[in-house]
Amino acid sequence: MSGMNILSVASEIYPLIKTGGLADVAGALPGALARENMRVVTLVPGYPAVMAKLEKPTPAHRYDYFFGAPAQILAGKGCGLDLFVLDAAHLFARPGSPYLDPNGVDWADNGLRFAALARAGADVAKGPIPGFAPDLVHVHDWQAALTPAYLHYDGGSRPATIITVHNLAFQGGFPPTILGAIGLPGHAMNIDGVEYYGSVGYLKAGLQFADRITTVSPTYAREIMTPEGGMGLDGLLRKRADIVSGILNGIDDEVWNPATDIHLPQPFNSQRIDNRPRNKTILQKRMDLAPRPDAPLFGLVSRLSWQKGVDLLLEALPALVADGGQFAMLGSGEKALEDGFAEAARRHAGSVGCVFAYDEGLAHLIQGGADFLLVPSRFEPCGLTQLCALRYGAIPIVTRVGGLADTVVDANEAALSAGVATGLQFAPPNAVELAHAIRRAKALFQDDAATRRTRLNGMRADVSWRGPAKRYAQLYRELAGAPAAAAAAA
Ligand code: ADP
């Protein structure tokens, strides 16, 4: 099949606006898909950060009245990306986070704001913008998830739809009274429609009406169909199991390239791995750790939240620092966790160093200097830090869940003797198993040849977007052949 036009609908896109991995995916996929002969235009809300970077905006569609006031869709480019921007100042011209008010609380009208995004997505999907008739619509997470529902209730012909779930924990539930305000019919409020435990469930609606459901790793795709991992949506996902699949995320291998990284005092690659220890020395200095080349140095780059299992790490720290282990952490999030790590840094001065911030440069230095990178998540749809770690030679230590299970080959005896190990896995996620994994890592570290081999295997693994883009393109091509019939199955 020749080239396809894809409409992507997302509430954030790197590098214009980012709060998490969704932005990375929405920002990186269009470029990777261009090599697969796919033209992707992304519809995003007109937040101030987006409006400021939009080049040559051209009005493409006008609304006299749209969720409370006039609005328009602008076509243009931003940071090299093809964009449609929903210019609705009454909904999006607000500073700071896309989702939270200045007090850190969800904007009270988030239900309207993201219904508006999805409504605009459905309108563009039907081809009212000259020169862009989408062959397929790809929506991301709850914020865009009503698009397939609008297309369903609008009736008439429509392109095929895919929804990608980046984290099932965020579902977008709103009171039933919102139904009229967002322009959905009363009969949508039932179990086969948008109703979800008495609320209007935006993600639920997307899962109900999209022609395909993807998530960001094959293991997470299986996990979300179980009662333990399904967060209330497993029943619906099991019912639609034959259209659910997992496609791993990649990372931008230009941004994450240890050979050219300006944040590394000493760049390196798999041929020049002997340059790497210099970064460890600088990292130790930066984190107030003892300058000891022989100490196994464990890094962490993470949001500090329950999902990320960092509380388990606090419990396992005595095992980590025993016999000379060191710990360098960069993260921010829950106050109690920050306090716990600050206290640990005082208690284990010279062995534990913490920075509580969001710091891109330090994240790169930890990846390029630490011997191991810890990712003890309780659940992890895909995870990006372990991919960066593989590329930068920081051997990942991960829980055997979600995308972590799919991207790290455990250094068990069989994998070591076959020469294919890239890291260490442990399960279940608890402090005892984590401490055990840390001890295994220390034992590996005593064996120079095995450590080097494991490090190099990781560095040579393909963690780029090339493979994932091919899989998305294949899915798009399959789906564009048979749209409407699949939709009716919901
Ligand atoms: P999530 O999106 O759930 O937070 P991911 O592993 O998918 O987790 O993505 C996290 C991304 O954010 C990674 O690229 C990681 O390097 C980056 N990151 C997380 N915390 C920090 C921090 N404190 N400083 C710099 N980068 C961070």
C-alpha cells in the first residue's frame, strides 16, 4: 500500500509540552513513521507553550461556539512536527501543567477540556480540513479517548481508530451530569457505551469503541487483562482480547547517544567502553560519594511514587551500602519518599547521594556513570529509563513486570553462558527480592569479564524507534483495510 495519512490525537507532545512518557511517544513516532511512508499530523491542545512554538499557523477549521466560546483549529509546524492545534483560549490558555492548576489540583473543567480535544479529533477525522483526509486515527490515553466514541455516536462513514494506553492507572472519570455538556447522547450512558461504575469513563469509552487497542509492551498488554493489573477495566479488555496488543516504546537514539552526549564529561561507545569509568568518577564527585572506582555504584532516575517502588529501595538500602556499595539518586515526587532518601543520605554519608529535582543533564550523567540502574517498579507499562540504561552501559536491575520484563534479559546462569544477558530481573516486587537482586549484581560486579559482556550486550541492543515504528505501520496498514466492520463489534 502507498503512503497513509494518520491523525494522531494527544494531550502532550515532546518537545513542545511534556509531563511523561506519552509526550516522548507522541513526539518521536511521527518522525520514525515517516520512514515507513506514513504522514502523521498530531492534534494537540493550544496551551501557551504550544502556541508560542507554532510556526506559520493557518486557520484550518472554525467553530462559532465550541464548549463555551468560539474556537478554531490551526494548522502549522512546531519543532519540526506537523500539527493541528486546538486554539480554544477559554480551555487551554493557562500557564503551567496541562492538567493541574497552580495549587497542583486537577483543573475543575478537565472533563470539558479533554472532551473538546476529542471532539475536535473526531471532526478532523471526518476530513473537513482541505488537503488532509485521514486514513486512520490514533488516539492516546484518556485525554483523547472520547474520539472513537464521538465517531461512533455521530454515525456515518469514518476512518479506523486505534487507542494506545500509556498507563491504565489514569482513566479520566467524570460525573454523569457532564454528558449533555460534552455533546454525547443520553443513551451513551450504559454499560456498552461510556458508562463506567456510574461515571462517564473517558478511557473506558475509548477501549469500548476503538477498532484496535494497543499498549506499550506485550507483557503489559497481558497484565491489563488480569484482575490484578486491570484496574477495573480487565473485564472489558478480556472481552476485546483479540484486538489488544503490545508494541514496545523506543528512545530517541540521537538524544540518547553516549558517543556524542554533551552531558557526559567523557563520551564513549561500545568500541570505546574503557572511557566510561571517567564518568563514574565525575558522578561520584557530583553526588558527594567516596571517590572509589572499585565500589559498585547503583543509580536511580525516577518519579518518586508508589508505582516506581522506590519505597522498596529505601528498605533495601542497608543491603546496598553493605560492603561498600554506593547509591546515586535523582528524582522528585512524594514528600515522604524525598524525606526518607534525605535521611538515608545523612545516615550513609559518602555512600548515598540524592538530588531532588528534574535535571536532564544529571539523568544522562547517572546513566553514563553508574554501574547499575535500579528500576524496582510495582507495575511499568513500558519504562524508558531501563532503555536509556542499556544504551549507556548502566546494567539495569528491574522487576519482572510490564515492559521491564520485555526489555531486559536476566543474567541467570543459562543467559550468562550463552552470552546474551543484559541485566537483572527480580520478582515479586518487594524489598527482600530487591536486596537479593542487589547482592546478585554485586557478585556479577566481581567478575570483570561477565560484567563487561553484560554491559556490551545492553549497549548493542536496538532500543530505537525503528522496530516499533515498523510494527505500528504494519498495524495501520492492516487496519486501514477493514475499518467500520471491526468497530461494530464493541
Ligand atoms: P514515567 O513516564 O512513568 O515517569 P518512564 O520511565 O516511562 O516513566 O519515563 C520517565 C522519563 O523521565 C525518562 O526519560 C527519565 O529519564 C525521565 N526522568 C524521570 N525523572 C527524572 C528526573 N528527576 N530528572 C530528569 N529526568 C527524569
